[in-house]
Amino acid sequence: MSDAMLFGWQSDPAGSREFVASLPNPTFTQAAPGLEASGQDVFLGDYLLQCMPSWTRLSQPIGSCVGWGTALSIDILASVEILKRGEPERFGGRTLEASVYGLSRTAARGVETNRGGDGSTGFHAAKAIRDFGCLHYGVDYDGKTYTAPSSGISERTFGREGVPAQLMHFAKAHTCREVTLVQSWPEYAAAISNGYPVFICSDRGFNMTMKEGWLSPSGSWSHCMMGAGVRMDKPGGFIENSWGDCYKGTVDPRLPVQFQRSGGWVDAQVLDKMLAQGDSYAIAGFNGFQQTNMDSWTGGIL
Amino acid sequence: MMRNAAATGLLLVAAFGVTALRYVPAVALPTLAPPSKEMQQAVKNIANALRGCNAVDRMLWSQIWSKVAAAVDADNTDTQVVWGDTEKLKVFTSTALRIGWRRIGGNKPGKYPELQPAVEAAFAAILTTKVQPVTKELRQSYCDLCQAIAWAGIGRDQ
């Protein structure tokens, strides 16, 4: 159970409208007019766990939820592209949340530093991953390797100073080609059904006690979370939080253990209202890691 | 153990003559179900490479690959997966061979000259050499291949 409920989404309706208007395909429906929800339950977290079996949801250390929701969306997109779409890439590890968060507060706003308080917007995160990319844990960046979990100090430093200049070209190698606004339940269901993760920014809060994996609306959270599933028996979306295994109550046993208490199902009508706030995005076309080959399977033993 | 075997051998010679010794070192090879046609084809050159192989090496070969398959197959039943990508599987495979075939069996590289290329070719044909996630399907293919390699070792195809 997480002690701290940290948020960090900053609402800026005018800014998100301006950003969305600048997109070649502003909404998901315009970007993918032929795509619809499949009518079947879909849980994209399964793809992530196949690529990264040891994955567990950790907790954001500061008000960096936008970085955490967006980074997990990238990781799930990367795994979907490898396993569902058969793209010739390898899974390069977990995205460094601080890199997305930092770029959303600096480069995406055209500034080098940002001394304001913690937090960011969905559209700046969308712009950051499209234009500037992201870094990953476990990758050697000319002698600098980030290891999990990142501390509040490092996230705050990235949030104020941005990604170090000498690492910007590494981040640029891993951009998302397309980001597009998701503003309704049908668009969300179509996106998830077709393997496009959605990071969701809204002021909707929830009760911390689940009932069979369902979250009930309660209070107000200025928060970014991550949409990773749809179900059709009782229409709803699976929303992953960034507070570790934070929820009490009864879980949905059909979900992988790693997701049972770190996120929950949200009713389609509630989700529709969250998305209508206009700062949630589906992402596509992750520029992943080059596939590598092994020199042998037996290592010269025979 | 060696003394016991020697003593048993001498007793047999005393009782039945030299011909009885032929049966002392006999090794009971395991019985393995034949793999699919595809797998039989993939391991055909492995069976050929082991054509002159003695029974002790055959049994060891078969045991190593059967147990490798069993270990990896069990990864499918645990929430904490050990071999998440093919690079990790490769490390396990080569480590199992290093311990079983080289250290315990005392077999040096090149003892059966055609074995290494035949095994590599079989893996490349079924699993490729790409570094990729170990999906349920890939894990099953790996286990099927290891069982087929074990089967090729016991020489039932010849």
C-alpha cells in the first residue's frame, strides 16, 4: 500500500486545444477512421509481461504522474509492436519516467529549465515523446546508466533541468511517430482493442477500495494514469495507476498478479467523462530498439 | 562404486567366461516418444553426427536435453518467469551443456565434429538466432526441439 497519493497533472484546456489543433490527425477517429473496438476483452498488459516478466508497478516519487503514465504507455506500445504486430525490434527495457517528465517540462515547452512546481500536462508529454523521444533504464549512455527505481531527487532534477544535453540524441532515437487525442469511450475502446495504449489525464478521483477489481469514483485527483485494457461484459477500461500496489478490496483474479492492485476497472461512462476533459492521448509508431542476433545457442561447448 | 563394478566383472568372468563381460557396461537408453515430423527433420543431422557415439555419451546427451526441456517447460507454470528472452535461454542452454556434457561427461569440443553445426542449425531453423521475448509459443517450440534433440541422441531413427 502506498502511503503517498502523489498527483501532478496540470490542466491547461487552451494549451491542449492548441496542441491538438496542430496535429495532422487531431483525434483518434481521424487518425484511424476504420478502427473499431473488437467487441472482445483486451488487456495490453499481457504483452508487456511477455517482454518483461519481472515487471511490477512502482510508485512515482514526486508529482511526476504524467511521466509515469506516458512512459508505461510507451513500454506497452513497444511490446505490442513486437508481439502483436511482429515488428523486427527487440524490447529495450523500461522507459525512464524521468526522461519523459523532464522533456515535457522543458524541451516540449521550448525552455531549457523549468523552476516551477512539480507537474506537467498531457499534451506536453505527447509532444515530448513525439519530438524528443525518451531514455530507458539499463542502457549505457556513454558511461551513464540509469537503474530502477529512480529517486525523487533525480525526477525533480530532470523536471527542472530537462534531459542532459549530451543525452538528447539518445532520446531522439526513440520517439513515437504519432500521438492523437482520445476524447470518448468509443475512441478509447477502439484504440485499446487495436493495440494503441492511452495515457489519461483528468481530475477524476477514485475510492482506494476496489470491488472485484472495479474502481468507484470518489473525490478529485489531478492525475495522469494509463489505459491498458477494455472489457465488454460490463463495459469499462482498465486504468493503471502509478502508486505501486495501492488498492485494497477484492481484485479481478483474471488479471495478472502484477496488475491486480496497481490499477482497476473503470466504468465506461466514467471513463468517457475523464477523456472528455481533452488531454488524453493514444500513441503509435514507437521507434524501438534494433533487433540483435545471438552468435550461437550452445556457446562453443560442443 | 568402481571397485564393485570390477568385482562384479571378475565374478562374471569366473562364472560365465569372457563373453559375459559384454553385458556389464551396457547402458539402458531411455525410451522417448518420437517427435513431430518437423522436429525429426530439424534434428536429422544431429542423429547423423552422433552415429558413432558410444552408449554412455548417448545416454548423457539424451538426459541433458530432456532435463533442459523439463526445466524450461516449468517456467510456464510460475508467476516469476526466469527465462524472459532468448538470450537468457541461450545462457541456460550453454550452461547446461557446459556442466553436463563437458564437466560431468568429460567431452571436449569437437569430439563429434559435426555435432556443433548440426545443433546450431536445428536451433536456427526452429527458433532463429534473434534476441526476442520468450512467448508461450516460443517456449513450447524450444521444449519440443530439446526433446527432439534428446530423441536424436538415443539413435532410434537409425
